[in-house]
Amino acid sequence: MNAPVEPHQPSQRKKSLQLQLQGVDVQFGPYMALKQIDLNVYAGERVAFVGANGSGKSTLLRVIHGVLPVSSGQVHWQSGVQQSMVFQRPHMLRTSVVNFVALALWLQGVPWRAAKEQAMQALQQVGLQDVAGRNAKTLSGGQQQRLAFARALAVHPQCMLLDEPTSSLDPHAKREVERIMEHWIAENSSTLLFSSHNLGQVKRLASRVIYLEGGRVLADLPTEQFFQQPLEKSHPEAHLFLRGERV
Amino acid sequence: MSSLTDSASAAIDLITQQDPMLWSVVARSLWVSLWATAIASATGICFGAWLAVSRFYGRGVLLTLLNTLLALPSVVVGLVVYLLLSRSGPLGYLGWLFSLKAMVMAQSVLVFPVVAALTRQCVEDADRLHGEQLQSLGAGAGLRSLLLVWDERYVFLTIVITAFGRAISEVGAVMVVGGNIEGFTRVMTTAIALETSKGDLPLALALGLVLLTVVLCLNILVAALKNWCLRLDGATVDPLQKVWV
């Protein structure tokens, strides 16, 4: 058994607690996907979840987003926090690109006409304004991921959840999506929670890294500490993961 | 072989001679089956979509029952509708027995499980794949099922065609509740059954060929409509469908 991991506390004490997970378990039949997850996320933090396939990263993000119920434990969001999620493989509805984004706004209570105007603005942010009238299903993989970002950005989230947003993209599309992410981070002081296998991306975008293995949090450290400090003794599993010896 | 060729030539004669009796039977068949398909599709798609996204106690039993109803014998449906519509039955006051409305009702009952079961499977599969993303946008179960139905709408054309095929090809239910009255409730299948019992097999087969031709024309029409919509969407058209239309 691993020793309990001390949750990371940001140095900026003025930041408010935006999200708190207490003793979260998720069970799929006999399989425990998440085990006793305790997590505090403060406003403005950029948290990366890393770990091998099946470690529980996507499950944790889905639980945080509220689309997957917990088996036990609790997830508390600060009241009034608007959150959006971009999935690993975004599903495109059989409708136009602009309607696809407008639908997300309409579901939040924005009148349809205003929703379409705001959708166009969001499409401009990700450079898809020229294909606004095209069927969303006919876009390339990179364009579809950018469209998913546009839909997530359109609702002006205070917290963005990204589940391996670039894992299924070619290098060019990956760079485009990363540029959108970097731009969003630079322009906003919002919270970012994302999972990734790309450690370079984690280094560039995250301020805090959480290492998951077998559904448990085994390391929760500031990014510099995670990558620079020797972890053999303090977090041996994370050390092996970084060396590519943990699968 | 000779009876088959006789039937084929008789079918061609029937079509080319534009026999008004034949065309009235064809029109009646289409009228009854199209209405039945429309009613069963409207209710079946809503029910199936709701069932796909709902979770409640006893859902498994309901699913098993629905799937069992796929094998519902048409004569049994006819009998049940007959009992409902008979003078002493609970719906006897409608006075529909031995009318086209009774035939529509019987075919609707027969086809409803087909539409509902296929819709349930289709929407549930789509929900498993994409439901979370729609839920993430704030769509509740009802809206999610509607969006998934809209998104999978071309699959529903196939479901509706399947339902129509089941409706127009059945004979038992319409025979029992319609009575096969010439010029009033006689449709293609009951006419075929009658000619077979009279021993006029070439005419029965010819009517069968006419029925198949009518269904083929409708299928081509629906496939063309589907392709046209897909082209409007800018989506890729299935090359196999291109061969046909």
C-alpha cells in the first residue's frame, strides 16, 4: 500500500478553493477505477493529470465534470463556477459548425439568435469562421478538436477540463490546438484541468502535476518539482513513469 | 416454371392494362400501410428513444417484452384488435370494425414494436458513444434522446422502411379486422390470399409481383431522398447506394 499523498497547496493563499474531492471512489462492476481520491483545486490553477493508460485520468475528469457518478465520496464545486469539457474524441452532431457551437449556448439558456452570434465569435477564436456553414461531421480531426474548443470557450468557462485533447491529432493539428490552449491560458486566469501523455505539453502548460496509477493519486507536485527534483525516494512510481518504465 | 412465367406476364398485363380494380387495391394497401407506418413511427421512435436513455426499475423486463413483441404473429394482433373493436369490446363504440381504420390500427400495433425496438437499440448505442458529451452541454435525458434521434436521422429512414415492409406484407391482421371486402377493405395481401384459395395461382403470383414492384419503387424513392439529404449535408454518400440511385 502506498502512503497517502499530501495534497498540493498553492503558494498564493489568496486563491479561492474552486473544487474539492473527498474520498472519491468509482467502481465499474468489480473494477475500482478510482480509489479514495482527495483533491483540492484552487482558482486559476493549471493542473495536469498524468499516468499510464487505465490509470484513471479520464475517469477522474468525467467525475469532476459531473457526467460520471461517484460510487462513494463527494465532489464539491464552488457555487456558480461555469465549467466546460473537451473530450478526447469529440462527437460532432450532424449539423453546421456554427449551429454546433450555438447549441451549447442555447442549452445554457441563451436565445438562439444571440447564441449564433456568440458562436461565430467563438469560431473566430479558433480560426474556424470560414467553415461556419459546413457540416461539422465533414471537418478533419484537427478542425473537429478546434471546434470542440470553440464550443467549450463559447460559454466562457471559469474552469476548462481537457481529456487528452491532442492525443489523436497529427503534429500540425496538435500544434494548432496547443496554440489555442496557450492563448486561452494567457488571456484568462481561469482554471485548467487536463490529462495528457505528452510530458512536454504538461511542462509547458501545467503549474501542478498529479500522477495517477491504478486509480490512486501517487504524486501531487508543482510542475518544476515533478520534473526537476529527484523523485526516486519520495515518489518512486512517478520516477519510473518519467523514465518510461511504468506501464 | 410455366406458372412463374405465366405469373410474370400476367403481372405485366395487370400493370399495363391499368386495371382500375388492381390500382384501387394497390392504393388501398398503400393508404393503410403508410398511415400505419406513420403512426407506429411517430409513437415508436418517441417511445424507443425514451427507453434508450431512461433508467428505471423494471426496464430490463420491458426491454425483453418489447423484443418478444417483434415476433408477434399478425393473426394474434388481428384477433386482439378485433376483440377490442367488436361491438361488445371496449372500443366497440368507435364502429371501426371491417373498415380501413381498423386495418390501420392493427398494422400500427403490429409495426410499433419493430420501430420501438430498433430505435431503442440505435439511440442506446449512440448514447453510449456520445451521450456523455451531450450531457456535458447540459442536455437532460429527454433532450439528449431527441438530439440523438436527430443526429441518427438517416438510420431512421431504414427503420421506417423496415416498418413499412412489415406492414404492407402482412395478411393475417388486416384479414381479421378488415374482412377482405371487395372494393372496400381488400388490399394486396388479402387479394393474394383469396386468389390462392380460389386456385388462381398465376393471378396470385402476379399480384405478389405488383406488390414487390410497388415496395421497390418506394424504397428507391426513400434511398434517393436519403442521398439527396446526405449531399445537402455535405457528407460522403455510401458508394453502394450510388449504384442503386
